[in-house]
Amino acid sequence: MNRVIINMVALCRYYEMGEQTVKALDSIDLQFNRNDYAAIMGPSGSGKSTLMNIIGCLDTPSSGIYELNGKNVAEMNDDELARVRNREIGFVFQTFNLLPRLNCLKNVELPLIYAGVPPEERTARAEEALLSVGLGDRITHKPSELSGGQIQRVAIARALVNKPSIILADEPTGNLDTATSHDIMEMFGTLSEAGNTIILITHEEDIARFTRRIIRLRDGRIESDEAR
């Protein structure tokens, strides 16, 4: 089985700003394998978020190639892209993005509703995802009844519930204390060993050191790509 899950060749993303052309990404060559656990780092404006948005099929490159699971993303229609975002990729955000009026179970079920999964299966899969992140005893709690670390675990369970091959995390520890941040990073490590490809953005060196690969961007180019 091909281990390469993401393949980018000469990938560029330009933005027109008045009469200026801004190169957010400039000739990126990058591959990720199954089970990779990687951090993307770089100063503000280096292209981290743009790269993450393209990997997550939330944005499209101006030129170059992006292949996901062997398929050229540029050739996918809107329905195919939506299906990829829902089933192939799980998103984890710094601000959690949970719905405050829903309990943990209902929050985790949301991607399954969009995927058209029947109610009984939805409940079973959401419970399984919450158990996998150590929250089996918090299923009926609402976000306001949880700690920051528990809320982020719910967000990770929601990202996992469709069994995606890739999890993208944007500053996932940005709102957490140090001990909780390290717990979350260790959980990501366990998930990558179980088969997920984990790619995260962070500006914290101690967080990046939990990963097995650190990619540093500067001015839209790859400054270094170091396996650890």
C-alpha cells in the first residue's frame, strides 16, 4: 500500500492585493506519509495557515499539484471536496468551535449528521470516539461543565468520529496550560501510532518537540524539514 497520503509539487498560492501580488506559498514541494506526526512552524505571514487551508481543501493552489490519497484535488468538484473535508480530514481548532447548547455526545455527532449516518450508528460512533479520548464519563456534559483540556478532547473526538486518515490541528494547545497541552500532544502521538496522519500548526517549540517532524516556513518557502 502506498504510504504517501499527501503529495505537493511546485505548489504556489498567490493573492492579488491591489496592484501587488503576494506570494503566500512559493514553490512548495512536500510529502506526508501515513502515520506522520508533523508540526508546521514559522513567523507570522510565513504561509502556515495558507498551507494548512490547502491541505484541508479549504483553499486551492494558484499553481502546482496537490494530490490527496493519489487523487489530484484540482480535478475534484465541489461535492467531492465537501466529502473529502467531512470524511478524510478531521479539523481541531485553538478555539474548540463546540456548540455550547449541545452536550459532548451531540457535538461529536455533528460530522456524522452531515455525512448522513443513521441516528443509532451516530450515537454508537460518537460514544466510541469520546471513550477513545478518555471522556466516557462526560458524554452528557455541556462544554460549560468541562475544563479547557476536556473541551479540546471533545473537539478531538469530533475530529476522529468519521475515522479520517488526516487530522489537521491549528494551534490546538494555544488556550491550554502547559500540563494539559502536553497531555493533548501525547494523545496526538498515540493517534498517529494508531494510523492517523497528524499535522499541526504551532508557534511553541516545546509543543513541536512532541512531534516526529518539524517543517519550518519563511516567506512562503520551506526553510527546513527535519525528521526527529
